[in-house]
Amino acid sequence: MSRYDWLLFLHVLSAFAIVGSVVVFTVALTDSGSRLTPLARRLFDVGAGGTILFGVWLALDQYDIFDGWILAALALWVIAAGTGSRLGGLLQRRPEGQGQVGLFYGLTVVAVAALLVVMIYKPGA
């Protein structure tokens, strides 16, 4: 396997971790699933770190970093990382942040879904 294949594998594996964290966040929204919040946060941290690290490496290796779809993916990653991190913190301190949990959950889901669409279809490439 080439370096590109390894980078792509690790990038996609990291993306699966982010999607998995969104699924675990969904379960953590319930009272009975609140114990899963630390797992969701770690999955999100690992997935977000891996996607940006391996994604930028791939972009520098195989693409032009200033392609429109790469810039869109970077912007969506920033939104997803910010909202996902905030969501994890709110779920950890459940009673005081209850009103904002739905907002940050929705923003995280939309940002991650949009990020997946951009990464799969590469619009404008």
C-alpha cells in the first residue's frame, strides 16, 4: 500500500469516529445514556484530530489546498469541531446547559453531515 492509501485509510477511519461520536451523543442526550458522554467526547476528539491531520496531509500531498471543496471542508470542520466540543461540555454539565444542548446538537449533526457530503462528492473538483 502506498502512503496515499494509508493516509486515506486513516482519514476515513477518523471520519467514522466523528460519525460514531454523533451517534453516541444522540444516545447521551437521554437520561439513561448520559454515562456515555465521556466516550462520545473522546471519539469526537480523536475523530476531529485525525480528520484534520490526515485531511490536510492528503490535501498537501495530492490536491491544491486552495481548491474550493477543500476550503469548504476546512470551514465545515471548524464549525463541527467547535459545536461538537461545546456539545460535549454541555452534556458533561447537564443541568446548567440544558437549553443550549439541542442547538449545539443540531449544529453538530448538520456540520458533520455537510462535511461528509463535501468530502465524498468534492464539488468543483
